[in-house]
Amino acid sequence: MPLNLSQPKRKNAISLTPLIDVVFILLLFFMLTSSFVPWRIVDTPLSVASDAQTPPQEKDNLILTLKQNDDQVWVDGQAVSFSDQSRFQTLVTDHNEGVFIIKAEDGVTLQTLMHLADRLKLNGANTVSIANAFAMPEAE
């Protein structure tokens, strides 16, 4: 009688290591692609055009025009660089009783507009307004 020395076959156990690796990779992917901080919204309500005449106290208003994203603002036909601290200080002290109206042309980013508003506020401007391009009359 021949001797049977072969051992009985064991069932291969399913390894959970690859499954756990895949789960952790998916968890890492979803954690890195999701956003946990809610988006901050900048509320910029635009005024509506009216037929009422402007009150006389608004003659000290200063219109600042942003034409491009080149860190320059146009005031009374002259370009003023954002880095010109003394010019901004002079503008603010000369027109601080009025409103600083920022008018942005097409293509100007919100970042540039807010940079100008921050520059005015840092120099002491009391009232800064963003003009609606459709409702604002052209400066004469």
C-alpha cells in the first residue's frame, strides 16, 4: 500500500490588505478634493439709475476709473499707480467729504477693484462706492 504523503490542501484565505489599501486611497482622494470651508461671497450691490437730480453736496465725489489690471487708476485723465502712496494720501485728504466712486471697465478683475478699495480705505477714505457701468452717467 502506497504511502500518501501529500498534505491536504488548505483553502486560501482572502487577504483584506489590498481592500483596505483601496479604501484608504479613495478616502484620501475624496478628502483632498472636497472643500470643507464654505465659499465667501462678496456682496457688491449696484445702484439703480434714477431720474432724480443729484444733490449739490455730491460735487466733492471723485470718480476713479480702472481700465486694466495694471495696478493703475485713472483720476481726472491722469494715471495714478497703486504704489504711489503720497498721491493716494493727497486724493483722500482733498476729497474725503465726498464719495470715492470706483468705475471698472470690461476686463477688470474683482481682485484689482478690491485692491483699489483697500488702498483708499487704508489712506482714510470714509465712503467708497462701486459704480454700476450701466447706470452711471459719463463724466463730463
